[in-house]
Amino acid sequence: MTQDSGSADDPLHTEAEPIWKRDFPYEAAEEEEVTRREFARYLTLGIGAMAAGSVGLAAWTQLRTINTGEPRPVVALHRVAIGETFLFDYPTPQDPAVLLRLDDTRVVGFSQKCTHLGCVVYFEPEESRWHCPCHEGNFDGSSGEVLSGPPTSPLGKIELEVRDGTIWALGREV
Ligand code: FES
């Protein structure tokens, strides 16, 4: 078995040509060529991995927007008059939320945190909108979409459902 000991006793070793050079017989120009080729390959692999990672992250983000939070009852429907709001917290006690009863059967719910810098939004019935007093941000009353002001994202939506006269929170889009 050949070993690269570098010893002068080694008949395969010479000062002019080390053993590794014999095992990898590239000329200087070819070595540079290989290095460039290797670099291009690793660069391509790196870019491919980054692209795959971005696609995976986007898919994961999309899945995450489906919902978070466990289904739970919020309030009896009859306790919220049509056009009125009800404050609650969801999905955790640290997440202020608010719902609006639109009519006999329909309710919509949102995170009460403004998507600009997190101030609390309030419903303005005369304008049918959610208003943030911090920087005059406004959101549509039933969809939570941005109407005006600095926010660029809609209010975080909470999926609600009326079951046997009780309003349930089913999950929160994030
Ligand atoms: S925090 Fe609501 S508009 Fe700025």
C-alpha cells in the first residue's frame, strides 16, 4: 500500500514531483480550470439550495396562514346586538381580539392589533371601519382590508362561526 510519507527512502517520492501530484496529475492551467468548474458547480448548487429554501419557506408561510388557535366558544350570539362589537382574546390571553356582528347570522372577527405598529383598533360604526388612532390607520369593517393610513396589511382575521346560538372562534389567520 502506497503512503505519502514524503520520505527520501520512498522510491516513488522525488523533490520535483510529490506523490500527491502523481495521484492528481493536473497541470497548473487545468488545475485552475477544475477550480473554476468546481466553483461554478458549488455556486449553482448553492443557488439551487437557496431557491429551494425560498420555495419551501413560501409554502410553509402559506400553510401557516390557514390558522392558529384552538376552536372555542366566545360569547352567546344574543349578547351582541347587530352592528355592535364584542372584545375577547384569541388565541391566547395576550392576543386582544374583537368581533363585529354584521346581521342576524353573520359575525366577523379580527385581531385588535393594528398591523402598522400594534396599537389597538376601534370600530367606528358611522364609517363602518376599524380605526387606529395612533397614526390614523383605517381598515374595512367587514373585511379588515386597509382603507387608508400607514398600514400595509389587513387586520389579522379570526375565523368565527355561529353554532347553536353561540359564536365560536375557530382559528386565526396570521
Ligand atoms: S399603529 Fe396603527 S396606524 Fe400606526
